[in-house]
Amino acid sequence: MEADNNNEEETRDSVRFVKRLLHRSIWVQVDETRWIFGDFVCLDHLKNLILENSFEVNCEGFPRLSESDKRQRLDCCIIPGEKVRRILIEEPLWKD
């Protein structure tokens, strides 16, 4: 019974976290040098991320938006969940 309560609480926390991400700008790393930047709009039941106003940036290390980076406009894109290596949030979710 207690394990069920813990699972329900974890699920609620996860849903709350995803809701806080909605319409925020995020970076998604899909391989060693490939990042996709865009506004998070959806996470489906297969853990695919859907981003709007997005573009791909190829860079070494931490992603950034600079004129020298090679970027390609994607507009709306779906990133398969199994391709996601890391997600970076552009701005804090909680403010003190």
C-alpha cells in the first residue's frame, strides 16, 4: 500500500515538473555535437518531445547561440525519447 502511495506521489511530481516546462525554451542534446533548441510544447506517452520555433545547432561542448555556430531552422520538430541524451532549461523553473 505504501509503495502505491509513493508511486502516485512520484507521478504527481513528474507531471508537475513537465507542466512547468511547457512553453519554456530548452536545449535537447541528441548526440555528441548535435543540439536542438526550441519551445517545449508536448511530451507524448512514448516520451517523445515536441518543440516549436526550434532549430538545430552543431557545436562542441555546451550549446550557445552565436553567429559562428552552424544552425538549421526546424520550426516544429519531434524528438524521439530514445534519442534524448540531455535536456537543459534556458531559465530557472523556480524563483526564490
